[in-house]
Amino acid sequence: MLLRALHVDRTLFSAGTCFRHSDLRLALTFKRWLHERPQKSPGVLEHGREAWSILVEGGAGRRMGDDALRSASKVLCDTGFVILRGGSLYTAAELAEAQASAEAALARTKDKCASVGLAHRTPWARQRSQHTLGGLVEFEFAEAISYSAGRVDMPRLIHEPPFDAPPWHSHPDILQLCHNVFGTACEQSILGAMWSFPGACETGWHRDGEAPMLVVVTATSDYPSDVGWIHVRPHSHLNTRAGALQRRPRNSPPIPAPLHKGESLIFMYSCVHAGMANFTCLERCLLYAVYG
């Protein structure tokens, strides 16, 4: 049975004004983010040219070296996010198994929605013309939650195989990275899948919170540049109640973060980010984990 989930509070940002996600009527009137909407992703730059990326060497499924972990920690602390390029923390087989498991979980949710008569109200069933301010229908269950039109967050996969075991559960490199950044022992609390369906709208700029946590987003498949990748705002993690006391934040333009299969985007909970519109006919899946 689909279970009602507790409301998750998130904050959206527009021209310095904060809106609570529960007030969707206000939160979604961004006037296209007041001319701040990022352009489509220009694609991945050549390795070494991105100040916010670290090249993962040694092939797929290999541990990061101490130097790479230190470099990634430094980029995270300075920029608020880091992209692991080139190699992968996971093997091709592990990525394929994870993608298949996430697809199976989505299929079960779709079947359950159809069986209880909710199919026409789901984010994957609604057309782009319906993904508007007045067309966003509440879809909030324990297994699947929609925070913005055309998207579904499935946050409860951590107890399902293969996510209940290494390398998806408590990856040692991510644990070490988290320790380097926050200076204390960390653990993983969530593993989920974020789906963006054809015609999905932009999410709006937001941060997930101000807690000392890292979000690790991994692409288990290759997707085109207009599938709705995450964009992040460098140094925005400094513009918080805690960060403002430590260091003056910098105002930087947003950065697109497209990922090749196996690559990961890691950002601080307080880093401001947004998901772009999905202009393709693909159902895009990104796995994410939360450490802190």
C-alpha cells in the first residue's frame, strides 16, 4: 500500500526572497527565475579545465587515492560541490544492476498507482502543457514524492538490493570525503532515485538545508544534454546563517553539471541548485545518497 509521507520542508529562492515549498502557488511563480535561468548545458569540458572537477583515475570501481580525496575535499569546501569525472566509483556491472533495480522500483509504483486509480494524476502521466502552476497535482507518498511537476523522488531504496550493500551502501571514499569536509565521523542515511519525466519543468533554485551533509548524485546511464541536468551555484553554501559568519560569500553564475555514465556530482546540503527542464522523451534517473 502506498503510505502517506511526512511533509519535507524545502526552501526555494528567487531574487533574495524565500518561499516555502508548501506554498506552491508562490514558489512556482519565478518569472523564469527573473532572467537567471541557466542555459542548456554546453556539455562536459575537457578534463582538467573545470575548477570544480576531479579526475578519477584507475578505471571503474577503483578506490580514490589519498591525493584525489584531499583535492576533492578542498574543492567541496571552497566551491560547495565537486564532480568526479572520467572514472567511476562503481563498475559497469554495478551501475547496470542499480539502474535495473531503480527501474523495477518505479515500475512497482506505477503498477500500484494504476491499481488504485491514480494513474491519471501521476507526474509521469501529465503532459508538458499540464506542468504549470495550476496543473501541479499533489503526489506525496512514502515510496514516491513529487516536489515539482514531472519529477518523482523515490527516497526509500537503501534497504533494497543492491543498495543495501557496498559499494552503494556506506562507500568508504564518500565516508572519508565527508570526514575530511566536516571533521567528524559520518554515515549514510538515504539512498534514492530522482526521476525526471519527459516534459518535466524546472525545479526552481533551492538548497536542501543547512545541516552538515553531502548529497552524492550518480548517473547510471548516459543521457543527452537537454534531459534536465542539475545546475549548481558555486560558493552558495557560504551564504547561510552559519557560513555568513565565517566567510563572505561570492556571487557566481550557475554551473551545469551533466554527467557521463558512472560519474558523480557531490554537493553540500546548503549548496543552492536546481534541476532543469526535460526536453527529451526519456525518463531520466539519477541515483542519490545522503551522508553526514
